[in-house]
Amino acid sequence: MSLTNREFKYLKFTCTYFSERYLDFLKSFHLQPSKHVRSSWIAINDTGSANDVGELDLHVEGLWLDTVLYEIPLLALISEAYFKFCDKDWRHKDQHALAHCKGRDLIDAGCMFSEFGTRRRRDYRTQEMVIQGLKAASRRINFPKSENKGRVSTSNVHFAMKYALPPVGTVAHEWFMGIASITEYETANEAAMRYWLSCYGEGVLGITLTDTFGTPAFLEAFKQKMPSAERAKTDAVTTRIPAATSMPGLDSKTIAGDGKKRKKERTYAQIFQGVRQDSGSPLEFVKLMRDFYDGQGIKEKKTIVFSDSLNVKLCLEYKKVAEEAGFQAAFGIGTFFTSKSNMSHFISFGTTNTSRRLYSSIRHFKISPRPQKIFANEYSD
């Protein structure tokens, strides 16, 4: 698996926040599963039968640079194999129409959302049908009240390129976990945000994740000031990776975002465009963030991206609450589109049961050689 010339050109002209150096790296990058991935199967009651059930264990080891891209293709392959050989009581029929209906309901309600369903999709065909249905729904400009009210995107860059959709995702728990392991847990939230901004600058990829080590701890870091280039020289994060001062973009022009020298340092809460809610109570989170921004004297309208166990009804509820609190609401919707089963999803045939989604995820275990930790609020994904 490697980057094609067409994909390289697409990334260069679409994802302009990627540096030439990084794109050149991607062009020569190859996944090497025979070198980095070990797998084992442990049967619960080993009878030697093909019908035995058990646990699949995957161990991915190597430089973070080499292993960070394994999670999505590995989990997508596992999910596809499971629904091809184990749970076969479902069908592709009507998936385009179902996705179209869900997309229509979201768009008509003015919801901005990105399809996040790659790693838990039933298979490639299912996700493609979902993308096609969502895009068809986005074209409904002749329907009453639908024009310019909703926007569809996907975190799957392959499908974004294929179907001319915006590629939209957010930062993952892995970023904060990895930074914590190679720095210090007490300062990891601030260090992760500092490195992120020093790489990408302000105004792009501006949604940050709050719950990796608990939202209260994150907010303490969120209210801290982003150091200027001058202060960073004497306030660099102690780490095995390059110091903040040697990373691209950590200067007044990049952080100011307008090409003018910044007169005073601003907090991370001021710089980031918004936050992602991925665990705990979404309604309590909205109130918490409103109180936080008000307490910091931040009047600029911020965004909350909801991404935890969503469906149409919940999206509409969270949108209403977020907007009443003065936020822009957006949604990252995965399993609901490409795997979760209910009466409007993957209906089993031949039985009265529904085909259930396969829960799976990959997390850091340790880095050099410190163990990883995650303390998300009622962590579920």
C-alpha cells in the first residue's frame, strides 16, 4: 500500500496544510505489516472447529512514524472479514437509500457532518454506498428549506477524492497519548496543543480533543497561553522529539494567522476554533464549555464537534442545545452510517434479530518504554 501520483497531487492541492516535506515522505512511505504487525488467535474453547470463537490479538510495533497509519486499514480489514465469514446475516440492499434518508434528514435540519465510518464499516462496498447516498442527499437543492443548510464531508480521504467531498477529520486520542508518553503526563495536554499549532498554524485543523486525560485537566491546559517564538526558546518542552523551537510555524506570523506580528500571547482556547466531545454527557459538556469560555472572557463563536455514538435524533438534539448556548455544532458520524444495526440500518434476513456492529479499536500500549494511559470521561470509543 503506497501513495499514487494522483493521490499525491490531490493531497498537495486539497490539503494545503501538509508541508512539501511531509508529502514527499508520504510518497515514499510503505506499510510493512510483515515487519511491524504480529497477530495471534486464542480460542475460548478450542475444539479445532472452524466455528470456534475466541479473541484476535494484534500487536503493532515500530517507530511511531512507521506504525501510526496502521489502525484504520487493520480494523477495516478485520471488520470486513468478520461480516464476510462470521456474521453473514445482513445485506447490501438499500444501503444507498438508507444513507440518503439519513443524510437528507441531517441536511434539512442544517447539520454539518463528516462521515467517520471507515474502521468499522461492513466492507468497502458498504461505505461507498453510504458515501454515494450522502452525496446524493447533499444535492437536494430543489427541496424546500434544504439549500445551503447542511454540508457533507468524510474523513476517508480516498472517498473524498473519488466523490469530490471535503476531507474532514479531527485530532485523535493517540496524539495526546503519544505526546504524554514521550514527555510528561502532567503537561501532555499543553505540549500536544503546542506541537500541533507549531506544525499546522492557526485557522486549519483547529478542533482539539478534550477528554484523553479527562476534560477538567484539559481545560487547565486550554487556558494557558501559547508561548511566543521568543519565550519558547527558554520554555521548550522536555522531550525526545525535536524542541518546539525547531518545528515549523512557531512564530508570530503563523500563530497570528493574518501575517501581522502578534502583540501579545493568546491562550490555546482563543487560538483553537473549537473542541470535540467524544465521551461523557454531551449536554453537560455544552454547559461546561459555555461556562469555561465565558469565564475566560472569550466572546468569539466556537465550534463543538460531537462524535460519540450518534444518530439523527441525537444530532438534532445536540445541535439545538449547542446553538442555544452560542456554539456552532458539527458532527463526526461513523458507526451509525457504516455498521451499527437497527430498524433503519442493517436488518437481518431470515431471523428476527439484527446484525450487530463489531466493536474494535487500537490503542497505544507503550512508548520508549513507558506504558500508555487514557482517562476519558466515561470512555466508550
